[in-house]
Amino acid sequence: MRVRQNITDIFSTFLLFSDDRASGWATDARLHRSIKAFLDNSDKYKEDFLAVYWHKQSQTSKNPQLALGHMSAYLQESCYWSVHKLLPRLQESQEKMSDFFQIAIAGVPKILHTCNPDVSGSLKAYASTTFANIIRNYLRQNREVNFCTDWGLLLKISRKILIESLQNSGYDTPTIERYVLAWSCYTHIYLPQKSPQIRQRKAPDPEIWQQIAVYYNQMRRQLSSNSAECTKETIERWISECGAQVRKYLYPSIKSLNSPKPGYEEGEIQDDLVDTSSSLLTELIEQEEQTTRLDQKNQINTLLQEAVTKLDESAQQLLQLYYQQNLTQQQIAKQLAVQQYTVSRKLSKTRESLLLTLTRWSQETLHITVTSDVVKYISTTLEEWLQTYYTQKL
């Protein structure tokens, strides 16, 4: 590959591939005009200065697309060599080097957002490391997806991945809420089931599906929109759809840019081979992650139980009436001979107290940076815990 030397080329040209090899550089006319106009004001600008300048513009400009284009051009060599160094690992994949280059270079916006040149030093060095991590994560993710059944995959993913998968497939918000709640009930019931490997979990038995459906019907009040009671057949269909969408999201089918036109391509035996080997290190990491999750779940359970016992008697009574006896706020107000707004205010205040306790614990123990999205997630976790805690006390 010919390395670019000219400043104008460095910030306005993009790598071309032919037969999966770097074959030259293509000039983007708009970027070329932009950098030429910039350099006409002074010919003393150096590469590092321009890189920092366009990086800042990509983060602060009202129209960052031009700056993003310059930075994407600037990082072409860094991306190429990052992928080139990983070639031995890429041999096992059906994608070609040019495909991996496109996968990595698509991460430029994220790199620019997370990199601070004043702290990270060389922007190219930071980008090179991140490009390599993007490819490694892609390979690890695809390998994991290939090993897992849909039922096992759903026990390993996070809520965030599930939501992103469903959003990517075009599901509306009420449907996503129902599916996420059904998935939460599925993991709550099916994860503790004894099985040698989570990866190869088979579909739950009818009795398990019935337990999941019952649990969902108990928890459905927390949905923002009304949801009718579900049968075990409906829950099974929803969970099956979740598995299909997560697999499609995590492992999209990629058509190589260098593939022959339809009608001319031929299949290979290796396309149908499945790697059945299992890394001992991967298994140990998986067990450690599961142990950590269970330990955190136990810590949260102990924390919230203690927090509930420290509430005043009226707050504890209110939680019992609402979550354990499933009374509405209006019914509670009538039973306690108070106004409904008093019940609503007291209930909100009690939840806020527990939410604050759980949030502080997350900051101090898990070192989580609290954002609005994090607070929403913690709030949902708290609501699920309250439902489960008082249901189990029946």
C-alpha cells in the first residue's frame, strides 16, 4: 500500500480495494476542496495540528459531517494496518479483509467521541488500538453467537442489547416493553435451572413456560401501556422472536464487496462447517461472569431488604398494600381513609428513597457513572425487585 505524504491527500482520500488488496486512493472532491481552501490561508499547518482541529470540529460543530469526513480520511492507514495485523485471526472468517476494514472504519465517530487528544496523546495510536478492539469484539461476538442456541443466547445478553435488537428490527415501543418484560421473566425463571452449559440450552419444557407466563402476568402492571394476560404459547412465541432478532442484530449476514454476482458464485465446504471446539478459558470466564452477576444480585437483594426494614411503618404498610395485595392507589386511599394524592405522593417518596439507596450503592460498589439512562435502568430494576419481593412473601 502506498503511504500518503501530501497533507491534502491525507485529509481527503480513501483507500480502494481490488481483489481484496489495497490498490490505491480515491479522492473525495468535497473534502479536497475543503482542505485546499483551509491550506490556502496558511501553508504552515502540520498534520498533527489539522488532526486535532478537525477532531474538535467533529465534536463541537453544528454540522460535523465535513469534519467527520476529514477524520475518516485521516485514519485510513491506521485502520488498514490494524486490520492487517489481525489477518491470521481473520483467516477463519468468511468475510474478507476489505469487509473487516469497512467494519472497523465505521467506528470512527465513536473513536472521535471517546478520544481526548490532550489526554490520549497520539490520535492515530488511540484509533489503531480501538480499530483492533472493534475487530476482536466482532470476532468474539460472532463466535459466541455461533456456539449458542437462541435459548442460551438470550440468557447471556444484556437488556440493552435486546432493546437495541428489537429497535433495529422496527418494533414499536409498547411491543418492545412487552418483549423485554417477557425476556426478564424468562431469565429469572430459566437461568437458575440446572444445566451443564448455558450456551446449549434447549427450549424450556411446557411447565417452565407456564411458570414464565404466570410470572409475566404478575409483573405486567409495570408496563406503561395496558397488556392483557398472556398464555405460555404467547410467551414462547415472543421469546423465540427475541432470540431471532438478537442473533440477526449481533451477527448480521455480510455480503462481501468482492463476491461474484448472483448466478456465478459457488459454495464451499467450509461454509457449512461448525467449530465445535470449546475454549476452557472462555468457559472459565463465562462461569466467573455468571458468579459475579449472581453475587451482585444477592447484594442488591440484601441491600433493598435492609432499606425496606428501615422505612417507617406507614411506608412499609403502603408497599405491602400496593405490591403484595395488588390494591390500586384509590383502594388504598379508601382503606386508609386518606386522599388518593396522599397515597400517590407517599408511594413516590418511598420509591425515591429506595432508588437513591440503590443508586448510591451502584456508584460506590460498581463504580457506575449515573446518567439519565442509568437511573431509568436502576428504577426498572427496583420496580422488578419490589414486585418479586412482595410476591414471594404471599
